[in-house]
Amino acid sequence: MSMATRLVAALAAAMATAPAQAQTAPGAPPVATGRTEESAAMTGTAGRRGSEMATRQEFLRLAASSAMYEVETARLALERSQDARLRQYAQEMLDAHQPAIEELRRMVRDEGSLRGMQLSEELGEQHRTWLDQLRQAQGDSFRGLYVRQQVQAHLIAVDMFRNYSQAGDDEALKRWAADRLPRLQDHLRKAQALDA
């Protein structure tokens, strides 16, 4: 089973269950900067760090889908929510992930090792499913679903970007993944705080 197939299956399973809460000291923020067993299980790499690695084409496809999903869901949250904290978070997601899409487009256009590779302009299957679910939700149901999806999507993205930055097959993409990783970890912490 390919990494992409495992990721899609893990994404579907992840949305069916509530995320496990990290154990932290009382009053401490949730732990979101280390590779969690939950995120490792969702990407199919639990107990086998580095044994399943997306190729550069798979990573490009998954990273682009993730960023496009974040942009679309942030726009939806800004349209539908009156919650100031949620709107602030959604605006931050829009401001962070729209440039990520542009960076990926620039890299496949200009970066020697990536020149000529295809960057999908469509959401992956799981991201489409999540977006469709979110489009159907209203009111408090929308808020809860948006926050749960943000936590799950960022758990998966943090794990994927960490893995690729450490052992990916393209140096330019490894550097880009390493550069984006701290922002994704910060987004995860903020999404978890919205869920608290």
C-alpha cells in the first residue's frame, strides 16, 4: 500500500474518532511539537519512523491539497462564524496557507530538481470530503466540526512535513518542509486551544 493510500485511509479513520488529548502538566499548553503516536498511526508510520516516506511527487500533491484545504475552509469559517477567536484563527490560516500554495507553484516552475513536475490544483479525496462536510454544517455544529478538522489536518501535516524534512528525496522540498514545520506546529497548538 502506497504512502498516499495509507494517508487517505488514515485521514478517513481519524475523522471518525475524536483526537486523543496529549498528557501535559496542569496548566501547560498541549504538547504539539513532537511526533505523536496518534499522528504516526494516521500516516501509517507508527513504530517505523522513516520507513514510509512520500516521494517528492506525493509530497507535492499532499502538501498542495493540504494548503488548498486550509484556504478553502478558512474562507468558509470567515463567512459563517461570528466567533472572534475562530475568525482570528481562520484569518491566520488564510494568511499562512495561501502563500504556501504560491511557494509550491514557484518551486515547480523555478527549482531545478522540481521543474516540470505537476502540482495538482484539486483537493485530494479526503480534503474534498472534509470540505463537503463543513459546507453542510451550520452554527455550533460548524464550529465544532471546523475545529476538529483543523486539529486532525494539522496533526497529519506536522507528521508529514517532519518526516519529509528529515528523510525526503528532494533537498529543496526538504528545506521547504523544514521551514514550514514550525508554523504548522503553531497552527496545531492554536487549533487545540480552540478545542479546549
